[in-house]
Amino acid sequence: NLRRPEYLDFVFSQIPSGWLGFCYDAGHENCYTQGADLLSRYGSKLMALHLHDNDGSGDQHRIPGDGTIDWQALQAGLKRSGYPGAIALEVIHENGDPETAESYLKRALDSARQLFGEFNS
């Protein structure tokens, strides 16, 4: 999702429904549509979140903070949107990574708590 913002533009302009929404994927915006600011455009239609980081060159599914996403700006956009739902971390522990899966998951959880601990409180 988010590779073609013009599709969202078309769908939202053609189907005026309070039941229509979208899933915001932070990593996809960073590597496919950087600068589109889809949270500002469609934050009121936000229904789901996929959060992960990357360096902008591809969909790497890194832990938030391990890439180039501006997480403070993203936090502000989420707060402005009024999104009340769950936050899904979409991170991948790569095969061959020397970090243990347990340590990786703990770092991912710590990152989410640091970034969004107060978001849904």
C-alpha cells in the first residue's frame, strides 16, 4: 500500500463513506512516496497502522529508529489524525543477523514504547 497515492485520491474522491479508510504504512511512505505526507491528507480516514523503518531505498522492515524516518514528525501526524486504534510493528529479524530473536523483539518493543507509549494513554 501507499505506492500509488493517486489511487487513494481517486477512491476517497469517488466514494464518500465514513466506512472507507486506509492502512498507513510508515516504511512504505518512506521508500515509495517520500514527502507525500499521507497522514496530513488522509489522517481522518486512518484505520490501521504498520510501523517499521528503512533507509528510503527499499522496504526493509527495520525497528523504528534504525532507519531514516522522522519519527517525531510521524508522531505529530498521528496525534493530529486522532487515530485511536492499535499500532502494529511490522519488523523483520533477518536470517544471519547475530542478534538473538529475543533481543531483537525486546528492542522493537522498547522502541515502540519510547515512541508511542504516551500516544494511546
